Amino acid sequence: MENKVIETIQNRRSIRRYKQNQITDEELDKIIEAGCYAPSGGNNQSSHFVVIQSPETLNELKALVVEEFSKMEIKEDTYKSLKASILQSKKGNYDFTYHAPTLILISNLRGYGNAMADCSVALENMMLAATSLKIGSCWVNQLKWLADNYTVKNYIKKFDINEDEIICGGIVLGYSEQNNLPPIERKGNHVTFIK
């Protein structure tokens, strides 16, 4: 039995190579709307979406991320993706957006117990909407990892992200240069049935 939703979920891939032409405003609106329709704890609806398409702002943000990551030290228990970000930043050739023309950051209220859950389901909704529109996406955590960094906190004030908010994640969007990627076989998730 075919099911478009399940097919979209299975076809979603993390895209790390993008064409430079920008997605349309209509496509962007549909993707953001999908994020806004995500569930939230107690119907709180306190997620804050920041859409960045300005090449100048994206370049400033990428340079800032490289600068701040390159100052960080790697410890034995550093998460592998964070470690990779730090190492690439120290080499000076790191682009956490993978050259995508659109970045969407999502923040929520500091201290709100469902902040990460609410933002996560919104990000997933947006990635699934993008996939259904033949637009590539990739979840990016770099600004989440730097959310309490003094320099980054000061910079993102211009995005109307207030002191009582914290970045929980983001996605990059664009037309993919990696087309027709087969779904990755899933073997790692443990399932227990109790009937």
C-alpha cells in the first residue's frame, strides 16, 4: 500500500551540496508553514523561526562560527560532529551551511521544558515539507552548540532573538546537487514490542 507521507519520510536525506539559486518565496512559505503546524507542548507555540537568505549575513555568520569554533578545545568526550566542526574551523575551511542559500534557525524560551522537543518537531516538519517540494535540507546544530557563546549571542541579537530565548537548532535549504540518493538502510534503532 503506497502512502505519500511515509514515502516522503523514507526519501528525506541530509543534503550537503547545493546549487546557488535561491528557493522561491512560495516554496519557503510552505516550508515555514509546515514548521508552524508542528505540535508543541500544551499548544505553547513559542518557537521562533529566523529565516536568513542574505548572502552578506550568511557569510558573516559562517565567519563568526569558524572564528568561535577555532577557539574551542577538543576533549575526550567531545561529540563527534562537534569535534569535526572544531577541527575544520581550525583549518579555516569550514562552511556549516554547506553553501546552501537559505538558513532557518529556530529558538525557544530558555528554561521551557519542551523547548528542544517543540523545535525538533518543527524542524522535522520543515525538512519533510522540503523533501516533498524537491528541495534539499540538512539539520545543522552549530549555532545550538554556540548558543551561549558571548560573541554569538551578541551577533544574533540583530535577528530579534531575545535574551529569554535560546537557539535549539536549524536547517539549511536549497536545490540539491545530490539528486536521486537512495534511502539509507536503517539498522541502528532498537524496537521492543510488548503486546
